[in-house]
Amino acid sequence: MTVLGAQAQGTTPDNTKNQVAIRLSDETRYYDTDGVESIGIDADKVTVRLANGSTVYDGTVKSISFCKALKEKVTIAEARGWQESAYVKFGLIEGAKSYHVYIKGGGNDTYTKIDHQLVRNYGTYGRADVVGLAAADDYAIKVVPVGADDKEQTDAAAEATGIAVRAYDRSGYAHFDYDSGVGAYKNDGTLKQGAVVVYVTAGTAKTVKARLNSGEFTGLQAILTAFEKGNVTTPLAVRIIGTVNASDVDTFGSKEEGLQIKGKKANSELNITIEGIGDDATVRGFGFLCRKTKSVEFRNFGIMRCMDDGISLDTDNSNIWIHNIDVFYGKHGSGDHAKGDGAVDVKSDSKFVTLSYCHFWDTGKSNMFGMKSETGPNYITYHHNWFDHSDSRHPRIRTMSVHAYNNYYDGNAKYGIGVTTGASCFAENNYFRHAHNPMLSSKQGTDAKGSGTFSGEDGGIIKSFGNVYAETGGSSYYVPIAWQQNSTSFDCYEAATRSEQVPETVKTLAGGTTYHNFDTDPQLIYSYTPDAAADVPALVTGAYGAGRLNHGDCIFTFSNDTDDTDYGVNTALENLIDNYQPTLVGFFDE
């Protein structure tokens, strides 16, 4: 190597100027491009000449790169708080290699840098999401560009302030008498002590690593499988970024469902959260199976074309919280599997479960609670879900005791709530818009009219209070038959108050079972405040309503004129999800 001529340049990077970077074996030299006359390259060497004619470098190099000057400041296009999270979208500036993002607030007055995986490139803009935030209204996020020299350019930074963050609604049986927090997060929204966070993308699902207290594990399913031996006590947050397809995953613990989360014995406390980052996190081609688990949470991601069920709680699970999930069509099959099998199913003595703020997109068989082996009553809560032109099972309940309140039944073609086999359901302050057969008990009431029944099993009891039935068109199939109208063959018992108990004289026509009255027992019911039924459509479809953040990145509107009564596959929706392409480019620091 020969270094000649002036040495005024070649030592210090300067992001206010356009420069050429000559990387040597042990250093990098920077030259202002407006002072460089030429860069000669041949097979053996590189020659750099300045405008004054002097040669400043003559020899071999490892690489040559050009660094554009930062000529502008970052602009923040959007900044918003959501539920225990906040995000910013920002414009990309010429000359920036990447961006560092910091957050403060919620009792912390000092800026803290967030993980680089939370700062993503969407081609025409950047986005950073911060999760695990306690509710507060004073958060601030700062975006700092980083130049080609890997130095922050603080004079080009931008800041968004006054960001308000809400807490998730933790009402329901998942949190009943369980104060430590379901999943990897405490009840204040922040991570539990010692929690491990892993980021999963299409490119890292096979290679992602997690160091748990029992060792290090590689691959998403391998990390989850580590909990099966019963010696892992580390809380785990799995953060999904972008779209993860079935082919991206290392292996599947369940051939029928996909990813398996399993404990060593019944109700093993695992403290696992599976969560999506931003409004575009999606899994496609697989679902999730939980067995023998306790304290597992699923939140803020979409499920497309799952193998069988989107989420299946099968065998001895407890304190499970499923919320803010977008569930689309599953794997196409024949007959009643044309839209896939179950969207979310709870069975085999799974108990103390909350399913809330989920958006069901024209699902066929939406939710089944109970098979035939449950001992009951199991206790399930079902609130603020959006059944968006879905067909049936909202839910279909065997043996279990279910509290279904503030759900939006939006153009359902087959039936709403169905109870059998001695099940009890308190249906409270729900909004049924053009919902066919809103409440059914097998072999009686509306189910006994016309041709056939939704179930050949013995019936169950629904206690109804405060529900709204809209756009019924005057049809008797859109308003349930109350016990007060027909005490022998009825759909529900219409309570005069929330606290009214269903008399023991109210029995199913088939089976002669009575209502459990769990909802009026202070030892069996949680504290909650139901919204007025009239407000449910606006709340569930609003900014803090059902589905992913901002209702996700799949934009689709049903036609009530046809979709309210059509339970076939919606071709337009099917084409949308089958041709869905993520817009995420990647991480800036890759």
C-alpha cells in the first residue's frame, strides 16, 4: 500500500458531506466526493486522486462505498398509543443507513433505546413499535437517523410527545383469582422479571435462539418444546414480525394444528405470550395447539389458512387469554370445511379461558367450547368479539359455563349461541344485527322448528339479559323464544335484571337440566362492567376494538345485501388472503 499527497482528508467521517469510504485491512479512509477528481480501479490496485491533482491513495482495498450526506431531518408522519404499546411511522431521509428509536414516559424520564427488531423498513417509510408499556398518557418517542459511519445524527432527529397508552381489558375468567399476569406480562402490561424475548420472522423462525434457564434452544418449535420437560421457569415472549409461513418454521409439534405448546402435566404454568408486532403480523398455513398449559396468551396477529383449528385448547389447560386476533379462512375442505375447521376451539377440560376482542372474518365454524368428555363447568368468558358475517358456533357450548357479553353479531347466516349437553350460558348486552337464530338450545324452541336441528344432543340453558336484536326483518328466526313465552320449548330465559337467578323450574326439554347460576355467585364471577348493548357495534369496530392494531393491514368490507344470508365462501375475501403479500422490507440494521 502506498499513501501519497495531502492528508487533510481520509481520516474522519462527516455525515454533513457526501464522501467515499475506502476500507483497508485495519482502517477506513473517508474523502469528500467534491474534492475527489477520480478513483482508478484495475486488477491490482485502487488509485484516489484529489481535484488538485494529488494522489492520496494507491494500493489494494477491501471495499469501496459511498456515503450520502444527511441533508434533512426525520419527519414523523404518525404517532399513536394503543393498548400497552405505541408506534411511530417516519419518513426515510437520504443518507441514513438506519435509525435508532428511543422511548420515555410512564414513570421513566430518561430515553431508553428499543430493540432494533422493532424498527422496520417498509420501503417508503420506517416504523417502530414499542410493546410492554404500562398505561400512561405521557409517552414520547424519538427517532434518530444513523449515518454510514454508524454514528447517530442527533441534529436530524424527530420526537413525538404526549402519546397516550391504554391498558388491555383483562376482564374475564383467564384472570380470575390469578394475579400474577397471564403469559409473559404482568397485569400492568410490562414484562415479568427475567422474561426472555425472541423475534420471529420468515427468515429467523428456523434459526431464532432463546437462552432459557435449562439451556439454549434454536428454532421456534424447539424453543416451545423446551417447556415440555417441566424444568423451564423462564417467562417467554415470542414476537412475530411480518408474515411467517408454515414452510418458514423449523418443525411442528402437532401434525394436525401446527405449533404446539405443551406442559409436562395438567395445567403446567408456562408464562408464554405469542404476540404480533404492529398491524401486519400474520401466521399462514398453520395454527396453535395448547395441551396441559397454564398462563398462555395469544395477541395481536392474524391467522390465515390454518391446517385445522386456528387456536386449539385441547386437554387440561387453564388461565388462557386469547385476544385481538384476526381469524381468516382455514384450509379449504369439502362440505362444512369449505372455510376450514374451527377458528378457536376450547375442549377436553380446558378452563378459565377468556376469548376477547377477536375479529372473525366470515369463519364457518367459529368457536366450539366442549366435546363430550368435559367434567364441567370449566368457566369461559367471551366478550367484545366481532363475528363479521361468520356463520355459526358463536360459540357452540357443551357442558361448560360461559359468559358471553358485549359481542357484535354482524350478519350471521346460520346461528349465534348454541347450547347443548347441560351447558349454561349468560348472554348479556350483545348486539345481534341480522343474526339468524341468535340463541339456540338443542331439540327445543327455534331449534325444534322447521327441518332438522343444529344438534341432536340434549339441550342447555341460556340466560339472556340486555341483548339487542336489530335488522330482524320481522322474521321469527331473528328473535329468540323466551321461557316467558313458552315454558316448555324455549331458546332462553329472559332475565329482568343482571342479578336475577334462573329458577330451578326452568329445565331443558331434552335432558331436563337446569341453569348453573354461576354468574350470580360472588365466588364464581369476576368484577366487570358491561357496556350498553347499543354501544357495542361502535366499540367493537372502533380504534380499540376487535382484531389487530388498527384492524390489521387486510382491508375488506362485506356487502350486507348478500353476505348477511350467504354462508358460502366469499370469493373476494378468499382471493384477498390467498394473494396477500406483506409490505415489510426488513430491519434497517440487517
